[in-house]
Amino acid sequence: MRPCRSVSTHPTTSRRPLAATAALALALLTSACAGAPQPPASAAAEATGFPVEITSCGHTSTIASPVHRAVTMNQGATEVALALGVEDRLAGTAYLDDAVPQRWAAAYDAVPVLSPEYPTREELLAVEPDLVYGAYASAFDPGAAGSRAELERTGTAAYLSPFGCEEQDLRPDASFEAVWDEVDSVAAAFGVPERAEALRAEQQQRLAGLAAEEAGAGLDVLWYDSGDRAPYVGAGAGGPQLVLDAVGARNVFADQPGSWVEASWEEVVAADPDVVVLADASWSSAEEKIAYLEADPVLSTLRAVREQRFVTVAFSESTAGVRLVDGAVSVAAQLAGLDAS
């Protein structure tokens, strides 16, 4: 079960629980001995333009000075911070769905992991965050950080990804522009707007290259996220659709609303897709899904299954976030490889 549905109970392995505990203890000791934490030199050097307001999901936080002790509560939020190069201003992170990409691995390893899933409110407040940033509304459930209003009353700003808004009508239409707008807001809170501008320009250039290649032209694709009794699939208004549009492929469930939808195997059999894209996550691996498709007497007859026309994408590269362009690049390369084989 993914964290966007509720405070998830699927197993997520902590990379270094002893290190996280030691880091938490050190943070508490440092706070007790030295008083309130001080911003790093990089934050102090970029303090122009404050205060700023960041708004999402009907909640506005006023940031008086550059954030210097943020906690990111989901992988998508963590990776936005890493992409902006502000890992030195993270007091902690929590909750991975899959592996952090190699280019950010060293930066991620330098940040304390507060919990393999969501930390409790007490664990969170113990590191004295000045911003809590979540990708999913479940990050602000009572059993996790608590509501954004409650955090504000402790002097802690709170920001929820617009794609994770509790109310559907407050969520933006899925688009790369909306992803970049979120990055702009986070960059403003940290006082590094120029880094968001550079990221936007770099990703726009990569997308232009994919549009020229059209690696998925003429292909009908099933985006298989999870589920066995009924498949949970990429629908027509989320990250999977953006990726398939970027590579020029057709989503067999493009007519379904939302980012993901529970479909039926009968619909999948009727569509008989050319390719199956498999989301790879700690709670539902690509290998498990392939094994299920191959073992089923009906699904094993699908052309994509018979001919092993599978494409694997990390779950973090299928959600509307900073790695979505990486997902599109990966899908394009794997589709080209299928055609070449």
C-alpha cells in the first residue's frame, strides 16, 4: 500500500537505523548545549527576498528567513530538496518507496533518517524543524507530523505537495509545469530560486529531445502499478500519462480520470497492449508483477507477456515530481531497446 492512501504499513527497510538514532541523539545534545540551531553559512548568504509565502492545498506558510532545518516526509519531497542541493539544510528525512538515484546518494546519506516510514510527532519535533515538507497528505495525519495548522502553532512551517492535496479540486492538473511550480515554491522557501530555474531549463531541454525521438510512436502501453485481483494502472491524468505522452506512446487507460485507477483484467485482455510498463517499488516490485502475469493462464497469453515486452520504472519516476523526466528518459531508452531486439 502506497503512502498517498493512508499512513502506510508496507515494509520499508531503513538503511541505517543506528546512524539515524545517533544523529537524533546528537541533534538533541547539540540543541541542549548550544541553544537554538543556527542556519548554515549558505543559508545566511542567500537571505535576500524574505519573508516569502508558500501556499498549497489551501494552506499558506510565511517563511521569515531561509529554511535551514527542514524535514522531508516522503521520497518525492526529499528528492526535490536533493535536486535543489539543500541537503545541508535537512534535519531529517523519512519514508522511501525505492532507491534514491546514484547522483544524489552521497547527499542523501549525509541526512539523518528519522524513521523508515513516518516518524511520530514527538520524533519529528525533537529535531526542531523549521519546515515540514510532505509529498502525501498522510504525512500530516495525527499519527505522523500532525496537521499543518498544529505544526504552525509550534512555529514550524508546513508545505504539502499540491499533487497530494486532500481535496481533489485543489490539486493541479498533472503537468511538468505544475511539477516545476512546486519546485519553485520549495526553492523560494530555501532562498535558492535560481536553482529551480536551472532545473526547469535542464528538464525542458531533455523533454524536447524525447519529443523529437518519439520512441513510443505507434505503441499501446499498459502502465501496471500494483495489484493482482484487480490491476491498479496508470490513468489519463497523472505521472504515467505524462511519461507516455513525452515518449509518444498511447496509454490503454488514457480515458480513465485521475493519476491511477483500479481497472479489470478483462479490460487489459481486451486491450492486449504492445508493452507493459511495470512500476518498481519496495511494496510491489516489478519482478513480483512479472511473475504474476506469467503464472496466470489468461494473462500469460497477452502479446507483451509472451514476448517479454516489459519496461521497468522506479515508482519515484512515475509520480508527478522532480524525477518524472528521468522516468520518461528511462522509458524511451527501454522502448528503443525493445525495438532493437
